[in-house]
Amino acid sequence: MAKVVCGLPLFATFFCVTWSLLYDFKTSTATHCKVPNYLPSVSAAIGGFTPQRYVWRICIGLHASPRFMIAVAYYSFHTSIHVGKHNEFYKTLAALTSLFHIIEVSSLIGLTYVSSTENHDLHEILFIMFMAGAILYMSMTIYLFSWGRANNGRVLTYSESKSLFYKKLLLGLNLFVFLLSIYVFLRHNWYCEPGVYTAFAALEYLVIITNIGFHATAALDFAPFSLAYADTALISPILDRHQAKPKAS
């Protein structure tokens, strides 16, 4: 499920940028500086034109429900390990981590359906919430993963070590690229240099890709688990038999 969920926004980004370059190049790459620019920003690519807007909204809408499920599932994933006397604090951090994940997804839905051309201020606020939620979620996930999975002398499995390595790498890249994109965006507004906004757009794409890559590590974390639909009417009698206390003789 994690691969499909991450594949939808990745496909939508590729489609929207490619279609904008092919059919809306002049309009999608225009800036207030009126200098040469060769790539559309993410906001322009996903919200300024059709059919890009529809493809983006459909893909984000389809991937949203499983993302909320994964956010809740990660709480169970983290709290399945007992860390000792600080376990209650650990569980609180796990709940906060899931909350930040939910804020990230909710903000993404919001900025998807409120484009920058429709309401620029609200779109900007939602983007800030998205980035804040994403960074806090990724950082706390790594902290919880390192604490819980290596607690009380426990050694990380190969899959867990691989997942943690990729999480750290992708968070580091995401933060670096995001901070660099802020500088490039400000430089574009200050000096209106040719091609600088192109660099900003490319960095935006990398922020999205590293974010998606981080979430894709869920495929490693949940590899031993499976999602299934079950008839609770059939399960309940089995549970009742196991939980029933023996009668006194």
C-alpha cells in the first residue's frame, strides 16, 4: 500500500510539470520579474491550468485516506515496543508524531484544493503548515525509531537499519534543499536574475521527491504486516472462546 500511496503524488507531479512544459510553457513559467525562466513552480504546475489541476486533485484525493490510515498505524508501530520507565512519555511522542503526520496530509489536501491563483494567502499558510508538519513528523519519526527500536539492548534488524538510514538521509536532503530553495526564492525576488526562478522550481521538485521518498520507507517498516478485511461476526466468537474464564468446579 505504501508504494501505491507514494506513487500517486509522484506521478501527479511528473504529469503536471511535463504537461505544463509541453502545452502551457509561456504562461506557467512567467514571473513578475519578466526574465527568462524554463521551469514552472509547483504551485503553477498543479493549480494554474487544466487538466493538470484535475490530475493533481484526483491523485492527492485518492492517496489521502490511506495516508491517514498509515499515520494511525505508525502509532501502533511505535508503541508496540515498551521502552521502560519512560514509556508513557514515549507513547505521547508517538501520538504527537501521528498528529503531525495528519496535519501534513490535511494541509496538503488544503493547498491542493485552494490554488495560489484562487487564494494566494490561504494557499501560502497551508503550504507553511504542510512543511512544518512534514519536518516535525520526519524528525520525530527518526527520534522514535532510534529510541524504541534500539531500546534495552535491542539490536535493529537489517530492514530496520535500512529504513532508519534512508529516513535520516532523506530528511537531511529535504531540509538542505528546502532551506536552499528559500534562499534562491528570495534572491529571485531581490535581483530578478535570469534562470534563478528555474533553480527554485527544480529545488521545489526535489523537496517533493525527498518527502515522498521518506514516506516510501513505510514499505520497509510495514513489510511484515498486511491489510485485510475481516468479518467481525466470525472473529468475535473466536475471541470470546479465548477470553472466556473457566468455570469453577
